[in-house]
Amino acid sequence: MLDGLSFKQAFATLVIALGVGLGISGWELYAEYQRLHARTLQSTQDDLQLVRGLAIEAAYQLSADLAGEVVGGLFRAEAVTEVRLLDNFGGNLGHMVRAKTVSPMPSTAERLFGDVTRHRQTLESRAPDGSLTTVGTLELTLDSNTLMNSWLGQVTATIWSGAVRATLLCVLMVAVFYILITKPLLKISAAIGRVDPSKPGTALVSLPRHHDRDELGLLVGNVNAMLTGAQSNLDARDKAEGELASLARTLERRVAERTAELAREKEGVERALAQLNIANAELERASRDINDGIRYASRIQTALLPDQGALAGLVDELAIGWQPLDMVGGDYYWAGTFGNRGVIAVMDCTGHGVPGAFMTAVVASSFSRVLHHHGHDDPAEILTQLNRLVKSALRQDRETAVSNDGLDAGICVIDRGAGTVTWAGANLPLLVGKGGEIELLRGDRMSLGYQDSPEDYRFTSHQLACEPGTAFYLFTDGVIDQVGGENRRLFGRRRLQQMLAENADRPLTEQMDLLFQRLGQWRGDERRRDDMTFVAFRPL
């Protein structure tokens, strides 16, 4: 049982699910701690502010009864351990205290909540001439153990929910794997085991449902072809033996040789069946390795992409939508800051899937070299240097080049000091939204990295003023090359401009969500054909 595919799948799924669940639970617990911390501080300050007027009156009049009402009201909160109302001479007008609750981790409670447990508020009264006079002090202390116990309750609930999610995910993954692969393989193996070696062609292996076009269908087809061929050989042998029976006296030697040859063929068929079982196991391992490799490649490619907070301090809004066609894709974007300048780039590499992902790795490395060794001020110069480095990396700057791959790109440089955005494009446009209208700026009709892309080509820079509220949009061809609608046409740039203009007053993230929703409706049942990347930003 331990060597079975179902057990291996269950174990791998459980490990992954537990890892992911622990990460998510850790983040949720940290977020809950932050919320409890902030809520406690805000609630305490609100309570103190609520009774401030009554406390000032009690201190001003030196009224112990009124001070008792203030202290008693604040003391009703479960987390409060001590409340004290002092007059301006240091005397106690009201004081209540209770013992701290028991916590399994008192030192940790003090570290986590110690900064919100002690509050002191000076009470001041305004004189008729407008001056302020200190009449007393209101002090309040919270129990860090009570806060810690509340948070530990949430920790326990979160851990249990994470364990339940991981277990459910494991069960579902194992069930899917068993239904799609293990169960059909067991049926095929059982059918092969029932084959009569003496009559292999009389009982062919049945093809499992819904597997006629995948690897299992190919496997069954090959097995049946071998069984049919073996049956043909056996039939030929039987026929030859019948003919040789009448010529036994004159052809005895030939009959013996033929029988030996057929015996070798039979052994070959049996060896082929054994090899087929081995090949089947290898096929399963190869399929699993390929899928694991692609998933890992997706994590690596995602790690190459920058954090959406990379332009903090330079842009008022930033929306990024990156949707590869497969698990990995050929689109790449980059955003980063250099002092008072920021760089935003969108790139559409040749192909998609695994080949496109390899191209994005080459482009990401070359782009990083350009920014750090050739400067980041002029987007046109960045495109020129990127063209040269990609051609060199792919060895397409030689006459003996065997590949011809490259990319289209659009780059914006934000200069906060000058109040400008400088843009240059290589076969990718820029949309500028201003005053409810969307203007299209076309880039140079020249791609990067291909064999016929001149290394000395100089791209054109366009300097634009950053007026308040101006929005800039970069996107790859995958956004507008969506086939759909009633006549199965491309979505196109005009529809994109019209939709952005209609929603220009909305936040950029909401505009992007509406765009992707509209594209899904436009495609309908049509399959998406390319990676999609959409980047929108408003400079400060």
C-alpha cells in the first residue's frame, strides 16, 4: 500500500496543504493580533474620552461620589484591572482594583499588549478667562493576561480550522487522482492480465471512458496493436503447421526451424508486455515530474515579478493584472524606484507557456542589467540596450543563429521632481486618460531581440506632463486580441479606449476588474489565446 500512487499522492498533498495552511494561519493570527491591539487601544481611548467631562467635574468639585461613578463605569470593562481618579493634590477621589486573570504565558502577554495596558489622562478645567487649569488625573490599567487569553482563543480556532482545510484538500486531491489516473490504470492492468497468451487477439483491452485522446488511450492502442500482431503471428504459425503436416517427411527440418522461430516471437511478445508495464510506470513518473516542474516554474516566475508596493511615494494609484494563459506565461512586468524616479515596464515575449516563461527569465535578467549598468533615466535608451542584450543572450546577433525570438515592450519613467512621465514603446502603445478622454500614443514599429532587430536602432522618447488625475495604461496584445462578440471579432483597442473612458472616474483597480470582466463576457465560450498583462497608474 505504501508504494501505491494513491498513498504517495495523499502524502505529498498533505505536506503541501499543511505547509500552505500554516503560512495562511500564521498570517491570520498576526492580523488578528493587530486588530485586537488596535481595537483595545481605540476602545480604551474612547471610554476615557466619554467620561472625561464627568471626571473633570468630579476632580474640580473634589466629589468622591461623582468620582466613584466615573471609576465604577470604567471598571465594568472585563479587561480593566485598576482605575484611579486623583485630584490635583495627589489625593484619591476614586479607586477600584481587581486581581489579574491567570494566563499560561504572562511574560508573552506583557510583551504583546503591554504598550496598550496603561493609560493616563490629565484633567484640565477652562477658567472664565480662557486659561486651562489642571484639576486632577485619571489613570486606567488593563489586564494584559485577559487580552492574551482572548487572542489565544482565536489562535486555537484558527489552528483547528487550518487543520480541517488541509485534511479536506488532501482527501479531495487523492480522490481526483484516483478517479483520473489510478483507477483507469488498474482496469487496464487487470485487462492485460486476463489476456490468453495462446489467443492474444481474441480479447483486446477495453479503453476506459473519456481517455481516448490522452496517454492512457495511446497506451491501450499500443497494447491492442501488439496483441493483434501477436494473434496474426500465431495464426500464421498454425497455418504453416497445417501445411507442414502434409509435408512432414520432406520438410521436417524446416518445421523445426519455423517452430523455434515462433517460440522466440512468443517470448518477444511476453518480454514486450513486461516492458510495457515498466514503460507505464515510467510514464506515470514522467507525468508527475513534468507537472511538478511546471508548478515550481510558476512559483519561480511569480517570484521574478516585483511587489506592487515598489512605487510607494511616486504614484497615487497602481493597478496590475497579470494573467498567463497557462500556469506560466510569456508576459513580464517590472516596477521599481531609483530616488525620485520610478520605472514601470510591460513586456510581451515570444510564445506562452513554458517557452514563453524561459523568455521572460532571459528578459528579466537582461532588463536588470540595463537598469543597473546603463541607467534608468531614458526609456528609449533602456529599449536600445535591452534589444542588444537579448540578442546577445539568445545568440541571435550571429549569422549562425538557430532561433529567432524576441519581445515587444513599453517603458515609462516617472520623474517626480520634474513632474513628468517619459515613455517609449517597442510595438506596444500607451493610453493616457485625462479629462474623461483616452488618448492613444503609438510606440516605434520595431520589436526587440529578433535577428532582424538592428542593434543600433534608436527608439523615440515621449515626455508627458503629470497633470493631477492623469492616468496611464500599459498592456500587452493579449488584452485586445480577445476573439468574441456576435461576429467572433477581436476586442480591439477602440473598445478598450471606450471602456476606460466610460469608467475614468472610478479607481484604477476597479477599472481593471471591470475590464477583465468585460473581456470574459466578450469571449463567451471562445478559448483565450494569449497571456494578458494590464498595468495602470496615476502619479502623485
